[in-house]
Amino acid sequence: MSGIIFFKTKSLDIIHHFYHYTLMMEVWLEQPNCYIYKKGNLLLGFLQSDTTETQGIITIFDQNKEVIENAYQQYLPLVIQDLAVNEKFNIYHFYISDPDGRKIEFQTFLHPLPAFKSADETLIERRSIRKFKDKAIEPELMNKVFEICRYSPTSRNSESFYYLVITNKDDIHWLSECRGRAGNPIKEAPMTVLVISDNTKTIRLEQDADIAATYFMLSAFSLGLGTCWITDMNKNEVKKHFEIPLDCHVSCAIPVGYPDEVHKIPLRREVDKFVKYDKFT
Ligand SMILES: Cc1cc2nc3c(=O)[nH]c(=O)nc-3n(C[C@H](O)[C@H](O)[C@H](O)COP(=O)(O)O)c2cc1C
């Protein structure tokens, strides 16, 4: 199930202009005298009415402090309460007001969060992260990542994949050297995860492990962590070093940590450039 929060407004046109053009919220659904907007997993509806409802606070949040600081600069003329830390809730936030006088809060949480991203947001916004904060990842958070990874599909449901978590600094350094400069992100991160598939469980070693790696990266991102796919190292040396049976398959090494860089959504090919129908040529 999912949900929408609705407000009545006497000025739907003005509200539409504000939420769609000023706050850049996508119109998720348009109905007679009604707009429903989407921002991440927030669905927000406004209905033309004889009355205007302004109770409550609409909170828009992002995991990155920088995004909230940029929003603060962008909406400065609309600010009704300045950017500040609220120690009680451990958040960093500011308020603006919409044309009806509703309070809109922009905030970031200064602590880890449970998963909240919508599927499309997770798939579109994940980026390779190569700089990480000098901050250990809480074991409970990693557990949540792995709880999602349980559902990674495998050939014949073999459940052939394993994640080998490496936090020992010497091992991390050793692993980063295996891939030359392209392995640098490993050095930067507090943890690296090797994704492995077991040859005694599947003949589809590459597919099972590659999908498990993708699941791991997306799960980690949905929980606020950054990752990067590093491969092309001498896998036999990696196996020997970490005591992985030689017949197992190592898909990649994935450095993981709290991101210390923010990337915009990059330009990508339009759909008609890579989707073909009936014949490839
Ligand atoms: C199979 C594969 C191998 C990769 N190997 C490396 C690598 O060795 N080092 C690195 O920094 N990034 C590596 N990447 C990350 C890509 O450079 C990155 O995914 C690509 O530039 C697109 O950027 P994005 O992930 O932010 O969308 C690899 C990605 C894939 C899928």
C-alpha cells in the first residue's frame, strides 16, 4: 500500500504554480479540480474547495546536508524560519511558507535513517561514490542492507551468493592496491564488501554474484550509504588472500561508507536510443 495527504485550497491555480514550478514537484496525477504531486516518496494532493486547510507542516527532507543548504539559498525570499540545528530531534532545517500560508519544512536528519526512498528514486539517483566520510557504519545499518539483499534473485533459486565484509585497515589497503589507481575508492572507505558466488551451489556464478552486487549497491544507497563497483583485479590473488575457495567466483569489491560527495543526476541516453523493437538493426 501507499498513501497521499490531501489539503483543500481556495486557490488551486496559484498552489499548482508554486508546487509544480517553484518547488519542482512532479505532477503524479491530475484529476478534476485536483493535483497530486510527487517528491521522492511523498505524495501530496490539493483540491479546489470553498475552504483552505493550512494545519500541520509539510516536511521535505534529504539525506545530504548540502542539498538542504542549496535549497535554503534557492528559496531564501520565502524563508520564514532560518536554517538551524534542532538538537532535540538531531535535525538541520528551515521553513518556508506556501501561498496559502502552509508551513513547509526542509530538513536533513543528522543521524542514520531507516529505508525511505521510492524505487524509482533509488534506481535513478544512485551514483558511484569514491569519497567517503571518516565514519564507521553502524552494524545495525549494515544488517538492514543485508536484510534487503536476502531477496536478490539467483539461478534456480540457488542462493549462491555471499558477501565478505572487510574492515581491517591492512586488508583494505592491500585490496585497494590490487586495482591500481582505479581501486582508490577502496582506500577511502571504512569498509569493502567482496561479492562472491559459490560454485557448489550454481553454474551461473557470474550472473548470481553480479545481481547480488547490484542489489547490495542499491540497498546501501536506499539506506544512505555510498558504494562503487571495483573489479578487474587479480581475482585469484584476492581469493588466496581472503581464503576464498579458488573455484568460487568473485564478482567485485564494493567500497561502502557515508558519502562525502554529492552528484547531480547525469545526462543519459533517451529511451529511444537504447530500446529497440522486433529487430536489433
Ligand atoms: C562492471 C563495472 C566496473 C567498474 N569498475 C570501476 C573501477 O574499477 N573503479 C571505479 O572507480 N569505478 C568503477 N565502476 C563505476 C563506473 O565508472 C560508474 O558506474 C559509471 O561511471 C557510471 O556512473 P554512476 O555509477 O555514478 O552512474 C565500475 C562500474 C561497473 C558497472
